[in-house]
Amino acid sequence: MMKERVLALLAVLCVMTSLNAQGLKKVYDETIDPMRQIDQAVARARRDSKFVVCQVGGNWCPWCLRFADFVSKDSELSRLVRDNFVYIHVNYNPRRQSAASGGHGEKAEAMMQRLGNPGRFGYPVFVVLDGDGKILHTQDSSFLEEGESYSREKVLRFFKCWTPEALKK
């Protein structure tokens, strides 16, 4: 039992070291209520005639952090997102879903149900909402990957296909 705990701790330390070595910024706020975060984003989107993109994942997910970094470092992509979406990082930690997690499990489950249970696609997963909070699309991020990063062409296409203007046509 002790050996298993030590191995688990070493695995966690290796992942954390790897993320720090990659210099990836943690973008998920683990202290906020994700349901409230979504409500506020939807209200902003309605007011600004935009859609919401919920990037569901967590700081525990290297691919989630890579995507956030990828978007922030590409000026065309950043502008496209900023002009058309309220882009939020919705924290979800599958390990905190248990009943012993002090109520976090029920909140996480309710949030995932609200977003159409997108975790079936893996993480990160993107859920596009309109200004009323209606789910328009769920995007499996594996289709946007390329090597150890993301395909600029595929990511641009994803965002362009789900802008408010694109859906008006």
C-alpha cells in the first residue's frame, strides 16, 4: 500500500514538473463556481452579441494548457476568439466527483449535465453556447490536434464555423 502511494506521488510530481518545464500557464480558476462562471459568460455574450466557448478541462490536463497557450500566442486566432466569443476555462476535475469530496461532486455533475455531458470526448472539450445558454456545438479537441500541439488551420476553421455571423448565413 505504501509503495503504491509513493509511486502515485512520483507520477504526480513528474506530470507537474513536465508542465512547469513546458512553461505553460495555469488558466483554470479552481476557486470559482463553474455554474456561476457560465451564467456570467452567457449574460456577457447576450449583451455583446457573441457566443460562449467553454473550454472544459483543468490545470491537471497538459492538452488543456497547451490549447490555451496555443490560442494566446497566435494573434489572428486570439482576435477571432475575442471578437466573436466569450471564451472561458471551465474547471472540471474528475477526481473531485466522489461523494467524499464535500459536495463538489454534485456541482461538477450538474455543470457537466448543463453542458451536455461533454466529458465523453476527453479533455479539453469545447462547448459553444449561444446568448441564451443553449448548446450549439460540442467539439472533441482530438480533431484539432497536430503532433504535440494543435493545427492552426483546424482550430481557425472550428472557431470560424461557430461565430455568430457564420450561423446567420
